[in-house]
Amino acid sequence: MMTRLVAPSMLSADFANLSCDIEMVNKSQADWFHLDIMDGVFVPNISFGFPIVERVKSLATKPLDVHLMIVDPDRYLERFRDAGADWLTVHYEACPHLNRTLSQIKALGMKAGVSVNPHTPVENLIDILEYADMVLIMSVNPGFGGQSFISNSISRIERLRKLIDSKGLSTLIEVDGGVGPGNAKQLYEAGANVLVAGSAVFKTDNPFDAIERIKNA
Ligand code: DX5
Ligand code: ZN
């Protein structure tokens, strides 16, 4: 059985009651906390920064999966490590020296992820795969929660799964954007290992049930 993890995206949490939502994730079947960092430059939105990451870290009993949607992430790798990131993902499109960036993330003691926007062919990762612990396939254009899943993401996951398997690697595939109980099974079957879900978890009456349904799809 392949690894199947669920990472609720705190972007859709209630920031006025953050501790309640953190506690919910702690008690749920979720595996990681997914934290979206947006700088208003790489993506047309600004989310939150170090104080929130640190606060989540202080209450979380599960690893923090930090997704950087920022330009020039190299400037902040150490600060995110210090804030509590266990997994740190940078964007392929934001890194001219990806090999160096991923190596630096690992040298700082974190797991290293690389994310691709919907227009970037997954085949572009062929020479970097062995340096990444995880590839994050964006299944919406990054920047906002609550968008619709882009359907060709399924074939992108399948192609990446083949590439990873053909190289005999254990790189995880994470999928982010428009994910929920309705498409989780299809995504796991296509080869995904980690499903990120924001609105499908936090904008429902029963987040525990939503997480359980994604995890056991
Ligand atoms: C989008 C973020 C996602 C977002 C997903 O740019 O990277 O993590 O929170 O939200 P949903 O699950 O609502 O599409
Ligand atoms: Zn994300």
C-alpha cells in the first residue's frame, strides 16, 4: 500500500479561533498541517508569515508542511526552519538554482519539496527528482483557496508517478488545490501520496468526517 497522507490547509481555518482549528487537526486523522505562505508577488495574494507558523508549531502535535509561494525563497529558508517547518516546499518557477535550494533545505534539517504550477510540465523535474523528498503538483493556480480542481492534473500525477517509479525513487507526490472527498480516491489511484485540502475540510460542518473521508477514500 502506498503512503496516503492528508494535510489540511490552514489557509481556510478561522484565524480568530486558530487554536480550535489546530486542536481539531491534532485530534483528527490528518497527518500534517499545510501552511501556505504567499508574498503578493509570486502569487496575487498575501497570506501570513512567521508569527502564525510559530504559533501553529507551538500547539501542533503533527509535522508542519510549509508551502512557499514567494519569490527568492533562499532568503528565508533558515527563518522557516526556526519557525518550525518540518517540510519546506519551494516553487520550481521561483528558483533559478533549484539544486542548491533543495540541498540547503536539507542541510538545515528539513525535508525538501518542489512545487510545479499547472502550466509547468512535470517532465521538467527529471533532473531534480532525486534531490527532492516531495513534489507538490498544484491542481489550481496558486494564490487562493476554494478554487476548482484543474482536471488535467490527474494525468500530470500519473506521468510524475511513472517518472519517479522508473528512477526507483521514493519521492512523495503531494496534490494541492480543489481536493476533497469527491476526488481523493482518483488522486491516490493516479499515484498521489499526500492530499492537501483547505475548504473541503474547514468549510464543512464536520471537518473530522471530511478528513476521514479523504484519508480513507
Ligand atoms: C492555494 C494553496 C492551497 C489552498 C488549497 O494556492 O496552495 O494550499 O489552501 O485550498 P483548497 O483546498 O480550498 O483548494
Ligand atoms: Zn498550498
